Amino acid sequence: MSTKTLPGRGDTDKQSTVGPERSADRRRFPLRGMARGRQARAAWMLAAPFLALFATFMLLPLVWSLLMSLTDTSSADLRTPLNVSFIGFDNYVRLFQDEQFFTALRNTAVFVLVALPLTLAAGLAAAVALDRGVRRFRAVFRVGFYLPVITSIVAVAVVWKTLLEPRAGLVNLVLGWFGIDGPAWLADTRFALPVMIVMAVWRNLGTVMIIMLAGLQSVPQSLMEAAELDGAGPWQRFWSVTFPLLRPALLLTAVTTGIGYLQFFDEPFVMTDGGPLDSTLSATLYAYKQFGNGNYEMASAASYVIFVLIVALTVLQFRVLRDKD
């Protein structure tokens, strides 16, 4: 005698609801696909003006400058751009045979290797002072340190140039009160580049300070209290607990500041025009002068050398400062 299992009430409900739900889902999916398609088209329409401007004023000049660095393009070829010849890497060979370009690279390297650590150290010290040491008028100090960052670099350079005038400048005037005969700061090969390094550190430490201050204020207080209970002193707590947690902020400031320093241009352009005797000539100022002289191919080649240096410095900073975990 065979037995039949009758479906329970719950099974009946499942059988009656599964089919309509699946069919409803099938009906919904095409609608969802159509909605997503409309959203995608709307997004591309909204992004189209930016993409057009980016392609016209950024991407096209970038590709054109790269091609220009591989040709013999000069100011005489502006009216006949199709008559230029492809010469490969000859411009780069000529570039590295130019002693003036090596001088510009050396000045840029000195500027970056000295100014970057000083800026990071000064910004970190200011952030620690504002986070722990300075209790009153903290907002005033923040604004004071950050104000040079938002001030026009041309205005800052003009003010510093006026202050460093050998005869009427305030710096030499103050030194004269103490019987010190101040030098011609911007006309002396010994002082021109160091002066620009000091000015760059003073102007950019505000950015480092703000980012470091945010990093310091995000350090969990419980970790500091635990380290203090373990007998760690202030310096041990800073170097063992606080500083490792500041690696992301340190990496961000090191990368952005290093990129800016490798492209330093405004200071020597406004204050010395690369002098005296090319002692403040930077790589970007060299490229600018080559472009002004009509050597477009050399200016493009120098620009791409700077680009490679920026990439190399950024990769090095990521390797050194990235979180080991």
C-alpha cells in the first residue's frame, strides 16, 4: 500500500509565493537595467564639459609636448608644424650635455634635500607645540603659521626681496644695529639659494603643521595612558606611540611638499632670475627659459626629466614612509 505525503500548510504557501516573486523579479530587472542605463548616460552628459576641457587643455598639450620633445620643433616651426623632423632622444642627449642644465638639477636637488626635511621637522614641531604646549591663543597661532600658505607666492617673494635689499633692507638694518655688515643676500652665490630655502620652509610649514596637528589629535588617548602606565617617558611615548601613528600624515606632507619643491620656480624667477651665476637656477626655470628662447624641444625634454624625477621621489617616499603593516 503506497503512502502519499500531503503538502503541509507552510509548503503550500512556499509553492504559491515562489513563482510570482521570481516572475516579478524578472519583470523588475529590465527596468533596473534601463534605469541604470539612463543614469549612466546622464552621468556622461554631466561629465562631458569637464572631459572636453580636460582633453583640450590638459591631455592634448601633454601628448603634444611629449611628441615635441622627440622632434626638432622650435619657434621657427610655429607656422609650419608639419615640417618638423622626428629625432628620437637626441634632445635628451643634448640636454644632459648642457652644463647649465646640470647646474639647474644640482640646485634643485640641494633645494629639495635641505628644504624638505626642514619643512617637515618645523611643521611637526609647530604641531606638537600647538597640541600640547600652547594653551592660550591657539587659534591665533594656527592662523599665523598658515597665513603665508594662502598668501600669493609672488607677493611673498617681493616682500622678501625688499627685506633683503643690501642697503635699505630691514634685515641688514637690524644687523647694523649690532655692528654686523650684512651681505648682498640675493647677489651673493653663497647666500642666494640658502635664503630661498629659508623662505620656502617658512612659507610651507603651515601646511605640514595643519596636517600633523590633525594626526596628533587623532591619536587615541588610551594608548598614551597605557604607555605612561608602563613607565614610558614623554620622548618614549612620542617616538614609540605617537610618531608611528603619524606615518600617513607624514607621507602625505612629504609627497605633496616634495613635488612642490621639485617644481620650485616662482622664488628664483621673481627674486634673482636664476642668478647670480646660475646659483639659484632651478630645473623648471631652465625649462621656462628654453621655451622663452624658442627652444621648444629642449623645454619639453627638460619638463619630462622633471616629471621622471617627481615620480622617482614619490616612489621613494612611499617605500620609506608607508605603513609597514
